[in-house]
Amino acid sequence: MGAPVYDAFLLLGFGGPESPDEVMPFLRHVTAGRNVPDERLLAVAEHYHHFGGVSPINAQNRALLAALGAAFAAQGIDLPLYWGNRNSAPWLADTVATMAADGVTRALVLATSATGGYSGCRQYRENLRDAAATVDPAPELVKLRHFFNHPGFIAANVDRVREALAGLPHPDEARLVFTAHSVPVSMNDTAGPEGGLYLTQQRETARLVAQALRGPGTPYDLVWQSRSGPPQVPWLEPDVNDHLRLLAKDGVTSVVVAPTGFVSDHLEVLWDLDNEAAETAAEVGITLVRAGTAGTHPAFVDALCGLVRERTDSAPRLADGPMGPSWDECPFDAGCCAPARRPAPVT
């Protein structure tokens, strides 16, 4: 019967402010329904104002769209490209309305997250459902699979770590430390057979990159960053700063931090690693260099084209390691990858 027909491609991003006036509205939108006081948001806003009130994430998505457009043309992928965000302009609902007006009926969607989990997968699926509900008739929006172990994503991260290692006088002695965004432990719970899906996939990305760099069995660490929320809620640990202090006590003097849990050098990477983690490393006597993210690395862009071609012309489904390629349709029930459970009120 042949591969299904698609007539557009949608890049689905997190979003970010692009001027100082947008910072607080953006943060309020991100935290809507969570009763986060403005005092806390103002503290986070300072991270954005450190960079002129502009998050780099939208510029990076524009660069990725441009790279994908060129790659699509080179590979004969005849799909117009669209872009919509969860938390800022261009708003996803507006983009879907534009797609409908343009006559799009069935689009492939790339969410800018390599793994499963609530924020990186299920919430994006909910965003797509809600945006489609605002248009009649709405295009069918088909999310592409997780790519945490795709050879192109792994190769791009391996190159970024190699580039970082080259900046050290003794690269073979540097400890490999991989980071991803911490989430509440309850958010890592998954209803399907692979409970802890987010953690499992982040571990596999780190393992594959470390193995490609230094061979099987090479030591490395997976740690977490960007924690927020009330202290009584347990989150995935250890925090990168706590881990750096422990490494220093063990005599480690140089570290490469590789944020393999992210696909671009957005603000949390720049602030939490280039500022906070760098300060911690300096305090404890560790030389720290940060690897870049996959970004617009040619291997990553080619991998994304491969994900599209899996659906449009039955190209091979590539994956490194024993976990194999992820599914196209989520096999779990509606209870998978749940949002964080809030603690009981203190009485």
C-alpha cells in the first residue's frame, strides 16, 4: 500500500522570550497552574536578563529549520516547514491554524526533545491535541519517534564532546559527566513495561556517547541540572554541582560536562552549566569545559531527515544499542509519563 502521505513538517519547540518585556509573561505561562509566586519567577527572570532578556532557543530553532530546509532540498523531501512553540510566539495554535489555511491535511511533527517523559513527549502530544481542537478541519499531526539512541544524534554528541576534550591539556584524564534536565521522581514513572522511561533513555544516550568516545565499560556519570520547585518534592539526583564537589573530593581535576539531555544550547544550558556549574568547579579546583549540544550538527540534521524518511518512504529505522528504535505510536495507556504529583499540603 506504500508509505502514508504527508504534506508538511512541523517543528514543535518549547519557546522563550525575545525581549526583556516578554520574560515575566513567558515565565508565568510556563508555570501556569502551579501557584509559583512572582518572587520566585523574578529570581529566574534574572537569568534571562543576564542575557539581555532574550532566550537563545528561538534563534536556535530558526537555525535548525534553515538547516532542515537545506537538507530536505538536498534529499528530495518535498515538505513545507512550519514552526510552533508551547510557551511563546510563534504559538503552536496559531501555526496549526496557518497550516490548515494553507491546506495542510497531515503533518509530521518533530518535538525538540530526544526522549520520552511527560515534558518531553506526553505534554507535547497534549499540546498538539489542544491546538488541533481550535481548528476545523484540523490537520492530522503525527509526532515523530524518540531519537535518544539514533546514530546521528549520538554521533553529533560524540563530536561535541571531542571538541570540548581538545581544549584540555590532558584530555584522556578528564571525567565524562553527562547532564539532563532533572524532573520530579514521580514524573519519571511510566505506566508501561519500561517504568522510568525518561531516566532509562537518558542513561542510554550517555552510555552510547561514552562508549563511542572511549570504548565499552568506560567510566562516566549521568547527573541532573535545572531543578526547581518545592524542596519536599523528590527530584532525580545527583545535581551537577553536588556531583562536582564529590568528584573534587575523589581527586578528579578535570571534567567535560556534556548536556546530552538537550538538543540546543538554550538558556538553561548556558546559565546552569556555563555560569553555576563553572563557578562550582572553580571553587573546588576542577578544570571544567562544556561540550556543545547537537544543535545543527550535520549528523543530527541528517538523523532528523532520516526520521522523516522512515515515515514518508520507508527508510531504515536506525538505532544504536540494545534498546532499538523507539515506537511511532505510544504503546502505553493514557496514564503514561504522568505529570508530577504535588505534595500533600502541610497542616
